[in-house]
Amino acid sequence: MRKETDFIGSLEIPDDALYGIHSLRAASNFPDTTRFHIEWYMATGMVKKACLLTYLKYSKAVKTKYPAIELPLPLIDDEIIALLLDADTEIENGLHFEHFIVPAIQGGAGTSINMNVNEIMTNRALQKSGHKPGDYSTIHPIEHANIFQSTNDVIPTSLRITVLKLLLALETEVNNARSAFEEIEKQSRNHLRIAYTQMQEAVPSTYGRLFSTYCDALSRDWWRISKCSERIKVINLGGSAIGTGITVPRFFMSEVVTVLQQVSGLPVSRGENLHDATCNLDAFVEVHAILKAHAVNLEKTVSDLRLLSSDLFRNRELTIPMKQTGSSVMPGKINPVISEFVISSAHKVYANDQLVASLCGQGCLDLNAYTPVIGHAIIESIKLLIACNRTIKENLVSGIKLSSEDSFDVIAKSPSITTALLPYIGYDKSAQLAREMKKENVSILEANRKFSFLPEEKLLEIIKPQNLLREGFSLDEIIGNG
């Protein structure tokens, strides 16, 4: 065991641990088992890489401009920065995550996240230089790894980097799911079905039209998600504690965001008002609301498919793939587990939306202390939605089958078809036909023969599938000139 000391006192830490005293205190203070998202851990490494690279530029500029002046605080040796950069690259690639012991649910605005990464980076750099972890007289987690940084600009920036990357992945998955629905829409463009309103038979339609509604909803979702980056890309890196840049050279402030752009390949931009970018997290509220809207569309879509394919529809025209047995006691039972997964995930997103909104509102004066929990909820929601779109495409839509039987006979016996006659015989006569069809369980043709409201030839023309599906009508069609 090694002993590390901070302002509060000393703690014993395992010799081979890459975490240090601050991480250990946090793990003890926040006894939660919710794992921190590795994507945020990796993004923090990326942000710190940009800071260290910017420091090298700063150091070179200082040496060039002031070659003979002794500085109050000496520059860090390039060798130390190089060692830290090597260690930081490993963090950026997800290595040593087992030494990140701070849980997702925590206090402290993210200081524990920042320090856990600083300690891992420092102790790994010490190992690379032949020293033991904890030998901070050589490389220090604050003096060196955290140079010109603050938790309050590094952690919100790394969160935004994480969200930007995940949003790009979500865009792709939404578009893939939309494409899968589009294929079914094309294949079923003329496949007749009875539409339902309030779970009651309504008017004739097609499966193509139904699936077009899912395609259009996902298209809107894709468009909205693609615009989220405009809100998330504004960062406060270089702003230090509250956005004033205290303790940070102006050279560093002006360069670090450009370096982060190069390191990340993302279109991040420096906030015009760094104080505002530090204080206010309303952009996350706005973005998560868009995630919630997408979750709503996914829930509605899979709920429809679950209903249409259920045993409640005895003459099922639509079936979904059988993915796993559904009961330990009822043989042959197959449950709509993909729909249930998506619905459950959607409701988790709704809950996260309330959490994000309420905790963003809890920001107090110059900082929001709840950034870790806000970030965890946003990342969780995006990852859930990525998973939902992926499984919808791979395990639900790709296996949907529509009955090959001609459904016109079914529609012809549905009283809802009488709606098509309103422009010809009015509501009351159409209602008489519907009542007869229900009472005697006969087709519209048989009911019309009893009342002779229309010549059968005219009726057959009206109820042709292409005429039933035509949008609206013209008087020429009604009087026989069209």
C-alpha cells in the first residue's frame, strides 16, 4: 500500500492503483454502483489531450519570446508533457477504465471525474517513466496533468464531445431504421387494409400508407437530431472556473478550442460568452426534448406493430418475427419482446427528460453542480435510442410479413367501406347500409341489393381499390364525367 495526502488528510491506496486519493474519497463519499459511461471517460482524455498540446504551443511561444527571462512559475518540461500525452492517448482509447472508480451518481460538479482522470493519466505517465504510482514529486495530477484546466470547463466540454459523437451514431441508426420501413412501404403500397381510429374500423387504406407515417416520423426525427449539434457544439474550454479565464493565459484561451477541433474532428466552437456557457445548460434541455420526441415516435410505431400482430387480430394480415419463446409454462407462446424493449426504453427516456430539465434548472449562480448526473442521463438516453433503432431494424422490421391473400373481400364486408358512398347517397343511406352489413354479416354489395341505393355497376366502380385509395374527389367523378 502507498500513502497519499491531500488537504483533508492521508489515505492508504493499493500500490498498483492508477487512481489516487481524490478518486478514493469520491468512491467512499458516493457509494453508488451506477457505472460511469466509458464514452465520457474517453472524451475527457481527448479534451485533456487538446489542453496538453495547446500547452506545448504555449511553452514554445514563451521560450521564443522570452528566452532569457526567469518566469515566476517555471514551464513544465516537454518530456513530462510527452509522457502525459502518451498516457492520455491510452485513456482516449478506453484503456485503464477499471481504475476509474467514481460512480455516475455523484456530487461536486464533476471534480471527481476530472481528478480520477488526472490521477490515472499521471500515474500511468509515472509508470512509463520508471517511477511508481503516487510519486507526485515527479509528475503531479494537478500541477501537470491539470495545467490551465478547471473541472468546470473540461468536464462540460468532454460531455459535449461525448454527446456530439453519440448523436452522429444516432443519426445513422435512425436513418437505417427509416430505410427499413421505407422498403416495406414500397412493397405494400397497394396492399389494402382497414384503417382504425380509436381501435374501431374506420375507412379503407393500405399498409403502404401506414408505413409511410412511420417513415415520415423517423425522417423528422433524423432532421431534428441532425440539428442538435448546433446547440451542443458551443463549449467553454479555456474559461476556467466560471468562464472568466482566471489562471489561464490568453494565448491558451485563444488556441485550445482550435486544437480540440483538430484532435476531435468535430465542429466545436468557443462560446462568445464563456460565463454563460459555464452557467447555463439549457442546450441540454432542448436537445433532450428532441430525444424525447424521437422516443415518442418509436413507442407509437412499435406499439402499432405489436397490436396489429397480436392474437387480438384473429385474421392477422401482419406478422412480426418470432425472436424468443415467451413463457416458461405456456408452450408455443411468443411475445413481442422487441416492441416491449423499445417501449421500456422510451419510458426511461421520458424519465431522463424530466431529470435533465429539473437539474438544469437547479444550476445556481455561476455553475451547475449537477452536470455529472445530467450528462449521465443524456448519454444513457442516446445510447438507449441507438439500441432501439438498431434492434427495430435488425429484429423487427426486417422480419415483418404481410398476408399474400387478397384483402378486398375483407374490406367489402367491413361497414367502414360505406364511408366511400357519402358523396353519392349521403350519410343516412350509407348508415342504413352499414347497419345492414353489421346485422346480417353481409358485404356492401349484398346490402345494397336489398335497398337499391346505387346501381351495382356504379357501386362496383366506386369500391374499386384504386378509387377507394384516391385522395379526395371531384364533382366530375361523382356525376360520371371523370
